[in-house]
Amino acid sequence: MNGYDIVIEGARENNLKNVNVRIPKQKITIFTGVSGSGKSSLVFDTISAEAQRQLNETFSAFVRNRLPRISQPDTDLIENLSTAVVIDQKRLGGNSRSTVGTITDIYAMLRLLFSRIGKPLVGSSHVFSFNEPAGMCPECSGVGQVVQFSVDKLLDKSKSLNDGAILFPVFKVGSWYLNTYTHSGLFDNDKRLADYTPAEWDALLNGKESKIVYRSIGGDIESNYEGLLPKLTRLYVKRDISEISDAKRETVERFLSYSECNLCGGSRLNQAALGCRINGYNIAECAAMEIGELIRMIEAIRDPVAGPMIGGILTRLNHLVSIGLDYLSLDRQTATLSGGESQRIKMVRHLSSSLTGMIYIFDEPSVGLHPRDVHRLNGMLRQLRDKGNTVLVVEHDREVIEIADYIIDVGPLAGTRGGEIVYEGDFAGLLRADTPTGRHLKQSLPLKTSTRTPTDWMTVTSARLHNLKDVTVDIPVGVLTVVTGVAGSGKSTLINGAFLPSHPEAIVIDQSAVGTSIRSNPATYTGMMDEIRRLFAASNKVSASLFSFNSKGACSNCQGLGMIYTDLAFLEPIRTICESCEGRRFSDEVLEYKLNGKSISDILAMTVREALEFFSRKELLRQLQTLEDVGLGYVTLGQPLSTLSGGECQRIKLAGELHKEGNLYVMDEPTTGLHMYDISRLMDIMNRLVDGGNTVVVIEHNMDVIKRADWIIDMGPEGGHQGGRIVFEGTPVQLAAAEHSITGAYLRKSEG
Ligand code: ADP
Ligand code: ADP
Ligand code: ZN
Ligand code: ZN
């Protein structure tokens, strides 16, 4: 190694044990190790945090004083850093105006192309922008959809007004709003809506505004009658959305339906823009094509004026193909992309940039990719490196680890039993290393041969959503089913879009954040905190409420958070330790109260595993054991849930479900964030659920999960238009023998 390595000495963030590492620059370095071993603490909390802090230091004093102070990571020394860019799996989100085309800048380039060579010429490129008045459809203001209240969602037709037929919350039985209706004299209030005459329907839904007077105990009441749709539309749709609180907006959302705008057909553009064509296609038709199709259309353009523009567009489109996103279209809203897709789109933006000498940091980029497509991802990582960048990747996937120039294995286990560098070097060396990673990379699991027998079947009939080609498929009850297929083949569409709507009883365990309050932690989430507070109260003869984060016992400076959060407009909020309680969250008085020698703050700082040794109450032990069982033994009882990764969120939700039976569970890529070692434990949990009389359906690419399924549904053969079919249904042994299945081929390969 040369003198330009990134040098880190004495790193101690979270569980790191005074770690020293050197990371070669302009190389691909992969960080691996079991979940909770300290990879993120090293890569994100130390390297990326310090790079951000050093960057802030370079700003003028004027700017710096307006940025919050990022405290130095707990480290003795960090040298030779450069600017770091983190490309994570946070969804791109964004409003309905943000699409794959706008976020990659390809749509802007396409606009330019149309403004130059489209026929008839319509002038400037603003005309093709649905985000600008010159181009947007006047009917839907460039959104492509019109929003309205859905009658089906608003009304329960099997009920009468008096029984609460109007489901919208402000129309509760006895409410002022409903009284205006029931006293209007227009309806028989005990008649089921299903029996209404057309005239009654019209009055209920569309009735014009009119004054009504009705008698009540307090005297005559004057009120305005107005049909349900105009009333709700006026109150909630035709007004400045920013005036409506988030909570109310969420409620309203549940009663809305979206339909394509009639004027522009969903294309968002006005008629002038849509009339302009290249080789017969307008810009909206181009944006609706799958990337592969669009490339062929652009390549066919023979216009010398457009040469350079076409080259630029094709380069970017090919970046999308090269990371396996060829099934997307430019008009796809970014808010509908998955975490893995979002991460790969962000990657495209950086591949097209000419910056060199940067540090690029990736968080498990293989998420959502079928083994067949991982080599494409690897190509992108190499390309970034070869442009002179340093690429740091947190990853568990064998095929990605294999391409590393350098590997740093963190472990050996999680939390206090991890936090050390257990191996550094190349892949061949890792295979010989006696670490959890080395050991798991060497072994190959056998296919499951004794599969469970389904007790029944659930049928999805003629599904046609998105790319599904009239799919009819049976999903078995009482077993573990894995749905596989390359990205974009239609797995989520089949399960989330076609199957789940007719199975509202299903329990979906996804990776979305748990707990809405910034004060939530494993102790509050599981309900253990109430019991712990009672134990403190009983042993100290004081009120249990003293030990609550929102009582007068909490530190008044940070309101019991232990941290001070500073919001930044466009960046992640910054947290600094509360200087008043030094992160202990409670007032000095409360910290005096002890339970077997420990303060409430000491207990919140215990890991689940430590708490298992400390407590003796049966109910607490059962809850702690469940957390340990799902592989969360290393988290502390007081760790804010907001610091948990997606995979950890999924497992904490799973912990709450382990004692139920007769349920249907659906999970989307539950192995995200999990090391091979953790996957075995996850499989144990899923098997426990099935053995307990539940049905489990998971969407997965991971071969170790596929091998141990009872039943596999393989989708494909490709992504997008060329997918949407069931390629295979059966057991792992049958899949390995299936000639026509891509997944089957990889299963045979991983069998060795
Ligand atoms: P990995 O990335 O390898 O999964 P992490 O670096 O996220 O592991 O976690 C290492 C340890 O530090 C774990 O015990 C984890 O619970 C703990 N930890 C991570 N972030 C925080 C935090 N913000 N506060 C307290 N503990 C944390
Ligand atoms: P998988 O889960 O197998 O990766 P998806 O079900 O996400 O595949 O996608 C299948 C097809 O449906 C793809 O062509 C994808 O672009 C399309 N698709 C998925 N979600 C949406 C959506 N919200 N809007 C439009 N098209 C979608
Ligand atoms: Zn429109
Ligand atoms: Zn405090």
C-alpha cells in the first residue's frame, strides 16, 4: 500500500473497539460481517461523517456559522479523506412531477432533441416540459392524473345514514355534518343506501347547496345542505394543500381515487407539445417506452444536426440498461420505485458525472437484484473506480464481495461481541479465514428435500396489473412460499398488487420505519417499558410516571431524548448529545432511583442480551427472548428506532408476531441487510411461524432462502414487457431441474 491510503486509528463509534484500518484509494473496498457487527459505524458514522465535517470546515465562517456543528467522530486519527458521496437505499420519493426521466436529466435532453428536430417545429424546449406553464396540460396542470373522491370508498351501501353509511370521519353518527344530512328532509334515514332511487343518489352525492332549518332542543338550527362530493371536494381537494395537516391529508388520501386525465391521456403535456413528432413518435410516447425500446427508437434517428445530442442521450440510457433497469420507462414516477431501484438510479446520475477523486459509499447495492444481474452492478462499481474514485461498499452478496480489491471483515459477531476487524485482505484469503464470513462463504447448503404439504390453496385469477400477462396462480396455505424472478419480472406486482388486495387479513412485514415518535425504542415498542417503570416504582416507592420520557422526570433540555436534533432543510437532521444530561435522558433526581443497583438510564443502555441476564420477570424475559430470537440481541433497549436499518425494522416487527397462529404473512426481501450467518436465523424464524400454523409468502432472490422453501413461484422470463408470466411452480428440487428457468440455472450453479 502507498502513502495515500485512508488511515483510521482508534475508531470507537458505537461498538467499535479502538479499530485501526487503512483503506486503499482508487480501489473497491468491501465491508462485510454479520448484521450489527459495526460496518455502518465504521463506514457511515466514522468515514462519511468525518468527510462531511471536513467539507463543512472548508466553507467560509459566514456559511459555517449557519451550519450545525458536526462533532468529530470518536476516533484518534483520520487521514487522507476526500469528498464522500453516499448512495443509499432511501427511496427517491418526490412528488408526482419527479420521474425517472426528470431525475436522470434524460427527459431534459429529450426535450431539447424534440425542440430541434421534431416536426412541426414548435420552438423552444419549454413546450415539452410538463413542469412549466408553456408545456403543461391545462386540465390536470401537468400531473397526468385527476384526483377525486371515490364513492366506493366513501360509502358503505349496506348501511343507512343512521347506521353510519358515510365512512368519512367527520360524518360520524351524531356529528354536526351528518345531522345536516339526516335533518335535510331529503332522505329516509333508515333506508339502506343500496335501496336508494336514482334521485336520492343524486341528492346525496351531487345535491346543490341549499339552506335548511331544523328543530333541536336548543332551538332552531340553520345549516347549509350540500351534496357529499362537492362538499368534500371544496373542503379538501380544491384548496391549498399546504393548509391541511399531514395527519388529515393521510386520512383524506384513503378516500380518494386517481384516474388518468382525459385531455392529455396521462401524458401531462398540452396538445401543441403532443403534436410534435420524430419518426412518428411524440415525446410522451417516447417517455412511456421501456428503456430498451427507446434506445432502438433513438438509434433510428438519422439527422446530422442531432448527432451529439443523440450520443448524450444514448450514453445515459445505456447506463440504465447496464445496471439492469431496462424494464423502466422515463415516465415512471420516482415515488413508485423500490429502495434498490432508487439506489441504482442515483448511481446513474454519478456515472454520468465527470468527477474523479471522490469517495463513493454504497449500502448493499445488490438489494433487489437477481443473481443473474449482479455482474451488471459489478461493472458499474468498476467503472466508478476506473474513473479514479475510491469505492466503499457495505455488502453481503458473494458475487459482489468477489470483485473487491480489498475486503474488511468486521466482527466476529454483533454489538459488544463485534466491533473488531477480523480479516483484511483479498477474497482468496477471506475463504481461508476463520470468521463467520469466511466459514459461510465456504459452505453450500443442500436443497430442501422434505417439503411441507399445503393444507389448501389461494388462487389469483387472471391478473393483468402492470406487466402481468393474465396470470392465474395458486399460492399454497400452511407452507413457506418463495416468489422469485429477475428484477422487474412482476413479483411485487403479483403479490402486493394482485394477491394482497383480496387478502386484507394478511400481515405485511416490510422494511418501512417502525414507530412514528422520535422517542420510540425497543423497550417502548414492545411494551416492556411499562413493566420496567412499574418495577422501578415498586422498588423505590415513587410514581411510575417519573420514569417516562414525557414526564417531569425527563431531562428538560432534551425532553428525554438524550440528543438534540437540528433540522437542516435539504440534509439529514444532525444529532448531538444533550450537554445537560450527557445522553442519560433523565433528571439527576430520577437517576438516583435504582433497581438492583442500576438506574433507568443504565437499563436503557443495556443490550437485549444483557437485559436477559438482568431481569427475572417471566413476561419481560419472554419479550427479550423473542428479540434475541430474531437476531436483535445486540440492540440496546433504549436505541432510537429511527437508527434501525430497514432489515432490523423488519425483524422487530417479526418479533411481535411470533406467538400468533393461523395468519398469512407476506415479506418483501427479508434478507436485506443480513449476513449469511443472520439468514440462517431468519430461516429458523420463518420455519417457526410455519410450524406454528401460519402461512408465509416471501419475495426473495437469495439462494439460501430459495433452497429451503417448501414451494417456489418463479416469474419471468425477463423484466418489464418481456416478463409478467409464471415460469415455474414447484419444490426446490424440481426448480433445480427446470431447464427454462433462469433462477433454476443459478440454483444449479450454487449447488456447485
Ligand atoms: P452493521 O452496520 O454491521 O449492521 P452497526 O454499525 O449499525 O452494524 O451497529 C453496530 C452496533 O452499534 C450495534 O450494536 C448497533 O445496535 C449499535 N448502534 C448503531 N447505531 C447506533 C446508535 N445510533 N445508537 C446506539 N447504538 C447504535
Ligand atoms: P419485481 O417485483 O419482480 O422487481 P415489479 O412488480 O416491481 O417487478 O415490476 C413489474 C413491472 O411492472 C415492471 O415493468 C415495472 O416497471 C412495472 N411497475 C411496477 N410498479 C409500477 C408502478 N407503480 N407503476 C407503473 N409500473 C409499475
Ligand atoms: Zn392532462
Ligand atoms: Zn438531556
